[in-house]
Amino acid sequence: MTEVEQGRVVRAAHTDSTITVYQAYPAEIAEPALRAGTFVAPFKRERMTWIKPSFLWMMYRSGWARKPNQERILRIEMDRAGFEWALAHSALSHFQPGVHADRDQWRAGVAECPVRVQWDPDRSIHLEPQPWRAIQVGLSGEAVDRYVDQWIVEVADVTELARSTHSAVREGRGDEALCRLPDEPPYPLPEHLRRRL
């Protein structure tokens, strides 16, 4: 089964040099990050941090910016070369027959790689699971340091976008909600990364 048949296509807003990802945090982490243009204390580099190219998957995860400690949605423009470095140094978070020779090979990859990749059903504006999957990328160790110190180009607050889109959904203005969503076309992954994922 191919990646397309499995629905495993990275979809993301992107330019020639950047890719857009999302993260949700409480105000005490979001505000200093917005001022600094990257993550600073009390953000903890020692913890794995997950970046999500799918806006709607971020809405699902954060409950439209209403879950505790996820009240602020940050849009991060990050360097494409950094994103691809992360994928090149990643291990899938779950054993995948056809990708891994056996579970031992998968466990070895998880132990040595500073990045985790997870594929979960993407979401509709009603947060219903979709047939295709959205990628989440978990950064730890060296990958977090590179992300914070080198890869982040811009940090912006899109909490109001999340909440106004949610209001449109709740009030039955589905077309308006859809118009508010970021355009997330397929991201042109190099072939060696496509095979890895």
C-alpha cells in the first residue's frame, strides 16, 4: 500500500523556504515566545515538543484553544531545511510492517533518533476523523535545540482565528469556517524522506 493510499501525505502551508506548523500553550509560555520570536523560559527544552502542520488537527488536540494549558494557538514559520532535517532524523512512534524489518529494528530507531513521527486521522471542521492522516512531529534533545535556536523564523498568535472559526462552525456557518482555514497543499517531500515515513 502506498503512502497516498494510506493517506500519509504531509499537507502544510509552505513557501519556498518555510513551512507552517502549530503549537498550543498556556499564556505563560506563549507570551514570552511571541516577544522573543522563539521559545524561551518557562518553555522546557528537556521535554519533547510536538509540532503539527495541520491547523484542524491542532484544533482537535486543543479543543479549539479551550483545553487547559492549550488556550493560545501559535503559528510557527520554520525553516524547511530544519523540518526536513527533523524528518531525516526521525523514527515512527509505532512499529510499521513494511517500513521496519522487525520490532527490534523499530526499537533501535526510536532509541537513537531525537525525533518521533506520528500519523493520526486528520479532522474536519466538526473535528470528525478524516480518511487521510495528519503528521505530528515530536522534537527532543538536539532537535529541540535546533528548532528553538535555528529553525524558527517567526511566531504569531492565531488564537483569535481558532476561536472565530469555531464560532462559525457552532453557528452553522460552515462555508465561512472553511474560508478561514489556512491553505495546506501537499508538501513536496524528497523521495528519501517519503520512504522513511
